[in-house]
Amino acid sequence: MAQARQSLTEEDGRRALDLLRQAQHGDPALEELPLLLFCACMQRARQLAEKGLAKEAAAMRTSAAQHRVSIAFEQLAEEDWMEYIRHSDGAEALADYADYLQAQQSPILQVERMLADLLVIQRCWQGLEAFAADHPLRRDAGQVESSLEAMDAGDWERAVGLLGGIGRRSPFAAWRLFCKAMVCFGSGDDQGLRRILDLLPADFALTHVVAEWRRLCTGEGVGGPAAVQQALGTASAALADQLGEAIHKGRLRDIERLIPGLAVALYPEDPLQAQEALLQVVGLAVPRNNVPIEAMPGLVQRLLPTERVASATAQIGLLIQQMSPDRWDPGPAAVYLNRLPVAFPHAPDRAVARGRVLEAMARTGHKVGLQPHFLPAEMVESLAALLDERLDDPRMVLAQLMTASLAADPDNREGYRFLLDLLRGHLEYQAKLEKTLRDMAARFPDDPDPHLELAALHYAKNAYRRAEKSLAEGRKCAPHDERLLDMQAIGFLKSADQSRKRGRFELAARDLQRAADLERPRLAFVLRVKRLLLAVVSAGRDAAEVVAPHLEHLSLGAGLRTLALLLHDLAENSHVKNVKPEMGNALKALLNRQATVLEQLGPDEVLELIAPLPADFHILYDRLQIALVLADWWTALMEHLEGDLLLAFFDILLAGDQHAPVRAEINRRLRGRKKAQRDPLLLFYLAVIRYQEGQDYDSRRFAEVLDAADAADQTRLRAAAVRLASYAHGPLRQALQQFRFDVLDWPVPLFGGGLPLPAGEGGSLEEALEMLLGDEAEPLAIPELSDGDLADELSELEDLIDENSLRGAPLAALKEFAGFLKSSQQTRRDLERIGRECEAADLSDDLSSELYFLLFARKKKKKHR
């Protein structure tokens, strides 16, 4: 419990929840539990909301509300009240404290001061109606509320005048002092400011502002010696401003002139080190197109001694890659690692630095969606130098980088987790994945995660004894970890599935009961479906008659989701001998009869209905998305949703590559609205879909949305971009991750998110077309296709597809490739000509599916007889 309180203080809501659940498992009757669980859930909800995870945040708020009901407010001590107020919504906290006063008649002054802060910040004045008219909070609220307009406008002198009637004993007294402090700060009255700071309470809401005032008044610095900070406030402030302006405007001569002087002012003990740091700051302007990248080497050479040039240039290259992952290149890392002995003379430090550089390369490559097959020869050589070994399997380059990183820095727990992410989902690498998990378990004996992952691997291979052994090892590390019990229950469900498929229904029923005996709340829904599936398969009668009685006691939403998952389960088992088509038909008819009651579903129930299954259920299901079962209802369901819930619905469909219904719903909502009334979030989603489908090829539509969005909308758009990036690819994925869409206007790689090959190496799309499709094209332009024999042209196009490994590529990659080709009017006309000639010669049915898509993107290929 003490650790949980500490985690709350450190704003680590996730860890606090884990610790509190452990405590709850040990003693569910602990008096503090409801309060701390409420606080942890509210803290986590706010963190999830900031990340744009609206659905998860809403679920966490629901959990918090359930815990709030169990809080014994009349027994809370002053410290507990303060903890509660820090995490609660203003109106709720006011109502609960008013109830407390009515029962106890003993006010807590510090709590009332915190409530006053809450009122000013959240503006929840209506909550004061629960207080007596003469209570200080309600009595003084009018004056404070009338002063807020002046505060918001920065008119602090007027705010002080409006707060003149607030006494020293008022809960709002600190706000009157704060306004006076702002007046002193504005007039440069440091002495008056210091006097007021001594009077402000330590727990005042705007503690960061107060701390900054103290720093300014005392001359104390942060992040360095006092002399350096004082220098920043005097002569070097002007130099810093001038350098910032020079960087912003790309004035290279001014940058070169200003850096040495500012370096001396900032760090007189070692100006060269300061110059290197300032050059790195200049390097960070490269991805923003303020400074040309080709100017950086010369700038470094002129400002630094020869022995420092290579290392500094390499560091700048690494930093630029962190800012702009599309510039991924192992060359700078190889150069920097060769010079590590100079920067880190001690071997242990040098090993950690090597590990972190290799990890950064792996993470950046993963972020940009690196396609190792398309690396130019010089990059392959740099990687071999970086790893001190050759690349046996190009697909493993990121995993190989991460493995080398862990060899240098074996205590990097998060590095192990990232390596697991790289290997997970690739059946051919299961042996390496298993070895990594065993290494992680040996290195971190207190961590149950590797044992949990090993159990999942064993269950997937039906190795139940090995899975049970892994779970037992995990319980030794963390006896109260709920995930281990969840995984054990999933294992029983997996075993029941195997018995059911073989027709051994009694064994299946026994395993289902063993799963039920573990009483896992997360699995209750799936357990219900698995029991119904067993009943349907073993009953030998109409499936609807078997299932319907079990749905009567469920809510409408729970019943519909149960039917949907049951149909999903039947579809995944359609190849099993004891699963008959008529079972699914009967249940589909039963589901369709519920269509008339859809309007009774609340918005949260609608979202819950189509939500995918949790990731750890992949042991039981090949596909976690069940929304496709309800495809006929999507349009009707979306009509019930607005705001973030509608976007969450869109996210679920887009994650399943269902663009058409989302596009149709957006168009329906935008139809008839004036341009100024259109929701920028809907326009943003539409821009993403149009780009993914090859209808747009540049950033124009994104720029229009961003230009019209205000600051609040920009924040929401950033959160949406993070979500959408998870199921985008190529340049679009990079643009969404960086929230910078001009990359869509650059020449794109030939395949997905890989790197553009260097000019002169046959790596550009233009050069590939010149080599493969004719010699008459203009240099550095998308060429016309040569007018030759149709069979030769088709053969050249098939070769182009093979050269770029597009054979069997996903539809989205083909769309992007086709869209780029057709961005040239001449190339589009040539492809259309070839298509017409194919149809006239009756050759279209003989084309590969990839070439057919390239020529006839909007037509479905006829099936061969």
C-alpha cells in the first residue's frame, strides 16, 4: 500500500493499480483500498485521455466510479481528503465534502483551501449549491468568480482590486496573494515578490509558477552551475536569441559566427564541449528544413578541431535520424562507435554506450518500417561493421541490431521487451524468440513477463505441461500477478477447444469448468461463449434453440456481443468435422432478429459490441476482430455515436482494413454542411483513407485540414494521428507518426516504408522506369512507356513488379505504388493505353493479379475457369 501511494505521487498510475490489486488479493477488506483504487483509476484515466485513448479512459473512469461508491468519506483523515481531491472531478469532490460537513460539522481548513484551488481551475461553481450560504467557500466565491476575467486577460492589478474583500482566513486567500505576486513580478519588485512567496501555502495549485519565481528571486539555477545560469540571464541571453533567429532563418554565416562566443559564455570550463552541443542543436534544425543537411559537415569542420570532427558529425547524424526516422542510415552509428574509446575510456561505460546506440538504430528502423531487402550495398557494409558480423538474413537486421545491443548492455530490460516485439508473430523465428525469453528470465529473476510469454508460446503449440511449468516459475516471481491466472484460464479454454474438435465433449466440459473455477473476470465473456459453442456442437438440435435461453438473463449489449463472438468462433471452426453450416445459419438468423432493438443501445454499449478481443486471446482465436460479423449493422450503429466514441468506432473498422463504411459515414455527416462547420477530425480521417486508397498522392488535403484547425483541434488531430499510424504504412505512417505531412510530397520509396535508394544507384522510381520501360524518357522525370510490342510491355511491367518485391504484396502497398506511378499524367495515359490494348486483345485474364490491379485498379479480376 505504501508503494502504491508512492507510485501515485510519482504519477505512475499503472504501477499503482498493479500494486493495489496485489494488496486487494491479499486482504480485500483493507479500509484504504477504495480510496486508493479510485485515485489510481482516475490518474490512469487522465493519462489515457491525454494519449487519445478515449475508450480506455472511459472504462477506467467507470472503474473509478465503482470504487468511489465504497469510500467511507466520514472516516477520511485530512491527508486522505487531499489525495481524493487531487484526483477527483471538482463537482464530485465538492458534493462529497458538503455531505461530510453535514454529518461531522468539523471543517478541514487545508481541504477547503484545495477545494478553492479546484474551483478556480475547473470553474465548477455550480457544485457550491450543496454548501450552506454562509460557508466561506460559497460566501467568497462570487468575488473570485468576478475576478477570473481579469486574471485570464493578465490584468493582475484589476484582479487584486476585485479580490479586495477576500480575508486572510478565506479558502481563496492564496489567490489574492498570487495576483499580488504577479503585480510584483510584472513591475520587477523582487523584494515584494519574495515577501509574498513566503506567505503562499506549500500546496498551492500553481506550484511550478511559484518555484520558478523563487528561482528568479534567489538567482539559483537549474540544470547547471549558478554562474552559467546567471550568464544565461545576462550577456549570453542576447547571443542565444540571435543564434535561435539565425537557425530559424537558415543564416549559416551568422550561425558560424555566434556559436564560439555563446559556447564560452555558457560553459567557460570547456567551450569545445559546448560548441559540440550547439552544433547538435543546429543539426536538429535539418529535419525542419531550416538548415540544409549538406551544410553541416563544413560547419563542423570549421568550428571544431580535426580530431573531434568525425565523432561530432556522426552524433549529429544520429540525432537527425531520431528526429526524422526516414533518414535511417547505419553509417553515422558505425563512425561514432569506432570513436567510443575517446568519449568513454572505461570499458563498462563504453559497453553501455554501444548498446544504446545499437538500440536507437533498431528502434528508428522499426519506426520507419525499414525494408531490409532494399538496403543499398554501402548500408549493408556499414551494418556489418556495426555488428562485427555479416547479415545472414536481411529480414533479421533489426533483431540482430537489438541482440547485439543486449550483448553489450544486458541489463536493459526494455530492450528485451523490444526484441520480443520484433520477433513476435514470425513463426520462423520462434526458436530465437524462446531463447530470448529464457535469457530474459535468467537475467531478471523478479520479472514474471518472460514466463508469461513462454507459457503463451507453449499453449499455442499445445505443450500444456511446459506451459504450466512456465506459469509456476512466474508465480514464484510474482505470486499476486493476475495475468498469470488469466493465462492459466486461457490455457484451460485452449485445451477445451482441442477436446471439442476431437469430439471428446466430456473432457472439454471438464476443462471449461477448471477455467471457471479460477473466477477470472476478464474471461467470463469468452468462457460463456465457449460453453455455448460446446452446447451447440454436442446438442444435435437447432443451434438457436440451444442458445436463446442462455441469452435471456443478459443485457441487450451483452447478448448481442455473445452471439457475435459465437458466430465468429463457429466461422473459425468451420473446417472441424462436428461444426455444421446450419449451426451458423440458425445463429445468424437469431442475431438478425435483434436488429429492431439496436436503437436501445447506449453509445458505450455500441462501442463495446464491436470491440476486438484482447491481445492475449490470440491463443484461442486466429482473428481478434469480431466486427465483421456485424457488418450489416455498421451504418445503423454509427448513427448512435458522436465525438470520440465515433472515432473509436472508425479506428476499429480501419484496423480491420474496412475503409469503405468509414468513408461513407464521414461523407454522410459532411454532406450539406458549410466548410466552416465541418469537423476537422472527420476531414482528417477522410484524408487518411483517400491517401491509403490511392485517390490522393500528396499532402494537400492534410494541409487544408491543419490550416483550418484551431489549437484545441490540433491537439485532437495529433492524438488521432498516433492512433491511425498504427495501421498505416510507408510514407503515410511516417507522416502520421511525426505529424508532418510534407513527406508525402517527396519521392516515395518503391515499396512500403523502405528507404529511397541513393541517386545514381538505380534506386529512384524514375531510374527504374527508365531502365525497364524504354530509353526515350527524359532524365529525372517519370517517363512515357515505350510504344512497342504489347507482350514486351507487359513483360517489362511484370519485371518491374518482381524487381520491387511487389509479388504477393498487400493491397495497400499495391495501391500506393499504383498511385505514385499514375501521379504523372503521361504515365497514367500510357498505362491506360496498355489496359485498353489488353482488353481488345482479350489478354486481361492472363495477367497476374498485381499487374491487373496496376492496369485496372477499379475493376475486379475475373476468375479463371
